[in-house]
Amino acid sequence: MGRVRDDAAMRASERCCELYISRGTTALTVAEITTAIGISARSFHRYFPTKADTVQPVFDWTTDTFNTHVRTAGPGAPRTVLRDGFRAMLGGAHAARTRALFPLVFADPGMWSVFLRAVHHGEITLAEVLAPRLGLPADAVVTRTAAAAVASATRLALEEMARTGRDPEPLFLAHIDAFAAGALGDLR
């Protein structure tokens, strides 16, 4: 499943995210961060190779939450299962954090890179979760393409939310619908 290293790193990551949100910036020194969240510099560097990596455990949690939802959801329309998974990882109780954190992450080149790695990781792990629902192997072209479409729909929705302030859930669903409609069909 995920790459969340341990509970302490996750708690520190959550506190870092809260700090970035409360300050409205990621442009903080490691010393400012460690003082504000109450951990030593040694612990900080044990949990996070770089300052940009402070968001990685939260991103891993979102991937794990989405994948768990897709894996454990009962039978239902795929769009509904995906919508509910999106809601579980980035909506509901996490909606305010999503709306406040991602614009900051996207404005920080290092954190943007961490986000893109997390999207890629999510795509790979989602293929394993989608495979049983599709009745196909995880490495089948259709399975990998479906996982790539879901990962891309998530990224595109969050980017548009950060740019426009719009609710990311309907944006996610609009991208899922575009992928499902075979938007590339005109290229044949």
C-alpha cells in the first residue's frame, strides 16, 4: 500500500501542512518549522529528506485513503465509487485543508515535484486496486490507462481548484467524464 513511514512522521507532516496554511506560505526555514511544530532538527531530517518532503506523508495518506475506498466499496457505478473515493481523500473533513494547502504546494517548485511523484505513485498503486473491479490484470493496458486517467483527473482538478478557487470534486468528475467519453477518439 502506501509509503507513510510511521505515525510520528505523519503527525509532523500534518503539523507542517497546518503551519503552511496558517502562515499562507511554504517559504519557511527548517528552523522556523521545527520551532513551530515542536520537533528537533534531527527528528525533522529523520522524517523528511528535504523541506519539500514534509507534504509526502499527507499525500501518501490521500493515496492510501482513495485506494482503500476503491478496494472496499461495494458494487456500484464506477463513477460513484471514484467520486466517493475522491471525497474521502480530499473532501469532507479534509476539504478546507485541500483548498488551502494545494495552492501553496503548486506555488512551491520543490513541493510541486513531490506532488507529481505522489500522483505517479498513486497511478501505479491504483492499477492494482482497479484490476479486480475491471476483471483484468493490473498490468493490462486498459487497467493502467484507467489508473492514469483517474490520477490525471485528480491532478487536473486540484490544479484548476488552485487557479480558480472552484470546488475540486465536480472538476474531478468532469475530467473523469471526459476520459470516459473517449476524448482521444478523434485522434484515430
